[in-house]
Amino acid sequence: MSSLPRRAKVQVQTAVSKEEYSYFSELSSASEEDDKEDTVWEPQKKVPKARKQPAPKESKPKRVPGGKKNTALTSGGSECMAVKEELNRSIAIADVDLQETKLDTAQTLKTAKTKRKNPAQRTKKLKVHEETITVNNLVDGAEIPSTSTMGEGVCKKEESEDDFTFGQSPLKRMKTETCPQGQPVKFPGSANTIKEEVEMNWDIVQVLSERTNIELWVCANIIRLFNDDNTIPFIVRYRKELINNLDADSLREVRQTLEELRMVAKKVHSTIQKIKKEGKMSECLLKALLNCRSFEELEHVSAPYKSGSKGTKAQRAKQLGLEAAAKTLLENPGQLNLLSYIRSDVKGLSALQDIETGVQHILADMIAKDKDTLDFIRKLCQNRYICIQSSLAKVSSKKVNEKDVDKFQLYQNFSCNIRNIQHHQILAINRGENLKILTVKVNISDGIKNEFCRWCIQNRWRPHGFARPELMKILHNSLDDSFKRLIYPLLCREFRAKLTSDAEKESVMMFGRNLRQLLLTSPVPGRTLMGVDPGYKHGCKLAIISPTSQILHTDVVYLHCGQGFREAEKIKRLLLNFNCSTVVIGNGTACRETEAYFADLIMKNYFAPLDVVYCIVSEAGTSIYSVSPEANKEMPGLDPNVRSAVSIARRVQDPLAELVKIEPKHIGVGMYQHDVSQTLLKATLDSVVEECVSFVGVDINICSEVLLRHIAGLNANRAKNIIEWREKNGPFINREQLKKVKGLGPKSFQQCAGFIRINQDYIRTFCSQQTESSSAEVTNEKQGKKKSKTTVDAILKPNPLDQTCIHPESYDIAMRFLLFIGGTLGEIGKPEMQQKINSFLDKEGIEKAAERLKTTVHTLQVVIDGLSQPESFDFRTDFDKPDFKRSIVCLEDLQVGTILTGKVENATLFGIFVDIGVGQSGLIPIRNVTEAKLSKTKKRRSLGLGPGERVEVRVLNINIPRSRITLDLIRVL
């Protein structure tokens, strides 16, 4: 039986509680019985059959209730040997041979079942292998359903007290030499920890780590987590130690890169099958294809073998039988006689010049497809100056719009090093090129070409023996031809593709960050609001909504058609009747005039005794939403224009609940969003919406179906089933009832449970009514077996932990923590609970507490947050509310040097657009946004500024004809 290598034994210091491991082995085993919707770790065909260990014939132990589920592991008899062998075979991501770690899910789950069968005894034998269990958890960490199985010290100390992903974490984590235990990790060069469906000549973990600049062990864990269908919100909140505390944006970037690599691998294998069918496959070509890591590389290698291709110059030369001459020139040039290949009756072989040209084409093709040669030229280009240039195209007979040409004035004679060019510049150049306004080229200097040719002649393509001058001339011509005709175009395509891909990703990420900021704008609950959709000819649409978002009144007023004075009385009457003192104005057509109208009335104290304030809100996407089936279902029979006014008001009352109804790309906080991959954009924005909705949480008994479908682990079908179950059976008493919903298997429950809240006040009232009615029934009639079961279901007990962010898998830890601090479930969210937690942590510290509870610091922090946060806690209240105003300033009133406060409307890669209340947004150039000016104390959602944040700015420049205002950032308010 193999044992742990010495170094790994020294490194592992902590062990996992046998009780903890047993409990989560049961959970792992239970997850094997997932419904059809929840897939297994890998495709069934790839799962090797594991030997079944003989199990003693014993009566099956009864299932115990949730609180007493922690049964002890047994190590008796052959089962103990099976467990030991299984554990010894799977060693953590440490400095060991990782070839032993290729255990799949089937084996792990079977082992977990074996462990579960005999929970009666504990023996000292297992202690020897406790260290092995700890290490094993890290390898198969994605398969263990709880982070609480990790020992103390498994991860670094949490950097931010914020449980959510919006702390000051960088977009990318730089590579380090430490793993979560703080121990050095070195991967063997041949280690292949993740088995992919499609095998290539490169390791997907290694390439993913290189492209994302994230540690190898983190990449391996992330792949496993995604393979096991875990969602980003779930991973970020409940699996922090497995991803080294990465944020959601970084996880999305890793997932996108992983999908790209897998798509390349699939495309390569489909290309291989196609070429094999045509009988054109060779060993050399197969190797070249399996080395491809990008679509550009694959296109370069496979282009000559496409159906319908006339064949390359090299292929035509090979058909003439000149391949042997090319190989002889390199391997044994002394014996090469080109005159012997002359055939006067064959085209292409009739003259010596033709033969030399044919040999040259074959050599050029060999050079351009050689991996070592391409690696050298790529490395050479990384260390040399390469620039991208754009210039005004020669306008064809189809005249281009002059206004469009002016938009690209900056790029009509533009040149920049590809290492220094900004992402927004690449997107602008690409757009100009697509509109036929700009021509773009990548300039590689002659110095690079000369150095490349010199290296080829002296190293890679040096003939084996003396070559006559005429043969050396052919070789030199081949190198020139290969570089100019094949390698240079390939490099240009690769550079352009890489620059475009990175720019698109950054644009999408920027859009995602802006969207998150907007969705998490602090709600304004408890107010009656008047929504105003401005307009000229068709009037301004009004909608008054209650504090619970119900439509109280709708109307139309004509403020800009000479009837302003008459309509003012109507507006005042409506505001007084509904006791409404807050007006929300959309920022569309006639916004400026409508704002001036209300500001003037407010300044004159026209609405007394009400103290009326107003705010401007973006109405992007309202017109699309107002005519959607969703809006028709929600507000039947209402005019679409009035629906827009309702939506505008609701965007202030609860921005998240309203904005999820609109397709993210229509919300209008992006940059070049129409030029990027729409598939990538939609996937990212949907992921951001899911992240925001999940972290805010939803009360499952009152939330809408639209909001529910954005919770991690749920989709439109599951959300519909939950609503139907709620309507049929009444409100959910606890989270466990979710398992009864059709289509919600163990995996779906695991992903969504932590983000679903159950309001305890509402449930207590409901349960007391149910108890009274059920007791009356028991008194009045005899109960049959079926009736008794119904009664038991009807009086299910609520669990106060269901109102918190604590995941059901950590309830056991929460209960033990409450015992430590002397708290009760009834004190959750109350000041006395906070005092008990603080005094306990002051004495012991969070690390020692986690060690006593046999869990991780990350999991314990989630438990502490859940216990200390008040009921109906909403972390959005820590962020900015809409900016309510009473008066306005005109553009003409501005002066250079004026200091103003404003609200960020949009963030781009080149600057921040700020609404300063003059009807025209000002721009803070990105160079003026420095880290020193960003608030350190304020709880931030991202490192950069985003929509909704209030800032203090100074006016630097005003260009009234072009309506442009340049600002300088003073500070973030």
C-alpha cells in the first residue's frame, strides 16, 4: 500500500474531524442520487469502473434528523482498508506526483457510500490517516459539499470583512508561491490534474494559468467546481478557500478563457476527423494540429486541407515529387542534384528555376508550420517594438458620411506600440475599419525579420553538412518567402485577434461592473413616488406608486404646450391627495424642460405644505420593457407610455427588482457594446444579474417569478415551479421544503438555498394559524395514517437560520458556534447577539474559533455575518441613494474652476461620465482618477468609480458649441 511522500506529510499540519468528514460523506453520497437535471462530474463513458469493496452484512442504520447527522467514521475490517487505499491514492495539490490524483466522481461517491455504511464505531487506526483526509479534501474539494470540512489554516485570512464580492479585490490575482495552507506548491512538468473530454498536446490547467495569471492550484479547483455545475455566486460566497478568495469578475474571466480553450480543442478534433476521412493526415500534421492553442493557429495549419481549396504552392510542389529534394537539402545537401528532377514534358519541372522555386515553397511551408520556429518568432516579437498603425482609407465611389469620418479624427494618422495601446483605442480602430473609413496594419520591423532569419540559418534550419552556395541561396529565399508570405500574416492575425479579444473582454467586464453598480443602487423604500416620463407633443405621462410598488394613479399632463400653469394645479392636487413628496423624472426627450418646470415650482414653494424633491433617473430600456409580454402580464390594459412612467418610479424604489426585467444590454451603461461578441456580452451580463440578485437575496414567499429565475441554481422553469408550489401549498415554512418542488434536485438546492430568505415574522403568524386549525381537526375527528402525515407536514417548524445568508450545509457549525458564545436562535440579528459574538472573538480570535469548530475562517465569517445581521438586512443600504434635488444649474452658468457635486452616470476605459445637473454630462479623463482620490473608508463595490456614486469635481474646460465639459475628480463623497 502506497503512503504519502515525506514532504507532503511534513507540510500537512491539521486534520479533519472524523465526525465532520462522516457528515459530509453522507452529503456527497446523497448528491449521487441527483435528479436528471443535475449532471455528474464527467461523462459516464469516461468514468472507469471502480472495484466494489466487500461490505459486511449489517442492518442499515436509521437515518437521523438533521441536527444529529454527524455520525462517526468507521475503520473496521476491509472497509477501513478500502478507505485507506482510496485516501492514499488521492493526494492534495502539493509537491507530489499528481498523476495519482486522477480520481473521478464515481470513485469518490462510492468511497463516500462505503464510509457511510457502518457509522457505529471509531477506532484509533483512522487517526494515522487524518492527515491524508485533509489533503484529499483539497484535491476533490469541488466534490465536497461544505467548506466546513476543511481544517484550520486551510486558507489565508479573509482580506475583507465584507461577505460579498464587492470589496477591494483586484481583477486578476498575480501568481504566488503559496497555496491556501501557506505551503509552497510546485507542479511536476508532466502533471495533468484535470482530465478533459478532448485531449491535446497541452495541459489545460497550465495554459489557463498562463492566460489568466492565476495560480495553478486555483485554476485546477475552479475547473473542478465548474465541471460540477457550481454557479459563480455559490463559489464566491461558500467556496472562497478553494479559489483563493478571487472575486466574481475574475471567475467569469477564467470561465470565458476555459470555454475558449475547450472550443479550440473541439474544433481541432473535428478538423482531425475531417482530414482523416479525406486520407490527407500525416503524423507531422497531426502533431501540428494537437499543438494548436488558438483558432488563428488552427486556421494557419489547416487552411491547405480545406475542401474546395486549390492547394498551396507547397502542396502542388509535393505533387510534383519535390518533397524528397527539400528534405535532402536539409539532411544531406552534398548528395542533392536538382538537375536530376528536370522533366521537360512536365509543367513545373521543365526548368531548373521551376524546381528551385518548388523546393523553396516546400521549405517555406515546413518552416512556417514548425512549432519551435513559431515559438521563437513569437518570443522575439514580445521583446521588440511592434506597432499598429491606422490611416484614413481611400474613399471609394460609395461616399462615407462626413460626420462618421470626423468621429475617427484621432485615428486618421495613428501609430502605437501594441503593448501600450488602450482597449478602447482598439475597439475604435476596429469600428473605423469595419465602416471602411480606416485602414489598419501591424508593422513588424526588418530588424526582427533579419534576426529571425539569422537564427533559422544558424540553429533550427541549418543543413546537416556542407551546402553549395546555390543551395544556401534556395534556403535563404525560402526563409524570406516563409516570413513574408506565411509567418508575417499569421503574426498579424494573431496580434489583431489577441488585441481585439482582450479589448472585447475588458469592454464586457467594464459593462458588467457598471451594471453591478447600477443594480446595487440603494433602494428608497417606504415612499410614495410620482414617476414622470417626459414628452412634448404627447405630454408627460405620470404614475403614482405606493410604498409597496402598487399603481395608485396614472395621468397625462401637457407641460410644454402653453398649458403649464393649468397643469400645475392638477399636479399639486395629485401630490397632496396621495401625500407624495418625491418626483422621479426620466432622462429622455424633454427631460431638461420638465426638470426646469418642477424645479421652478419647488423654488416658489408651490407644493406647500409638502416639501417636494425630485431626482433624475435613466430611462434606458423602459420603452422596450413597456411593450414586452412581461409588462403586459404585470400591467394588463395599461398604455405602454404609462407603463414607462411606472417603471421609472420603481427604478428608484427598488432598482434591482425593476432592472432585472430589462435585457441588460439595453440598460445603457456600456462601451462599444454593439461591437463586441454578443454571446460573450449576454453571458457576462446575465451572470452579473445572477450575482447581484443572489447576494441581495429574495424572500421566497413574496418575490416575483422574474426575480426568482435570476437566483443561482434556478432558471425560468424551476422559478415557475416554485411559484406554482407556493400558490398550491401556501408559503414556504423553511428551506428544506424547496426539495419538494418539481425539478429542484440536490445540486439545484445546494446552489440556491443560501440565497433564498424566509421572513420569520410572516411564517410565525402563518404557523400559529396552521397549528390552531390542525389541532381543531385532531380533536373533532379520528386521524388515519394518511391524515397524520398531512398534519405533520402542515406543522413543520420554521428555522430562524433560514432568514440569514448562512447555507444549510453550515447550520451545524452555526448551532455549535451559538453554544460556544451562549446565544440562542431567537437573538439572531439583535444587539445582544452582536455583543456576544464580539466578546467571544475578542477572547479567542476568529482563527482559534474556526479551529475549535473544525471549519475554515471563510465559512465561520459567513456564519458570523448571518447571525449578526438584522432581520431583512439589505447590504445595498451601505451604498449611494439617488441624488434628490430642488434646483438646477445651466451650462451657461458654469465657469472654469467651479466646484460641483455630481453622480456618476457611466464608466468607460477612457473616462468617467458625471451628471452635474446641467443637462450635459461632464467627462473626467481616466488619468484624473487616481487611487489617492478614491475613498479608503467607504465600503466599495469595485476599485474604479461606477454608476450611482457621488463625487466632487472641478470644472477644467467648457466647450459650449460641442457641449463638452472636462472635469477633474476632487474626491468621492
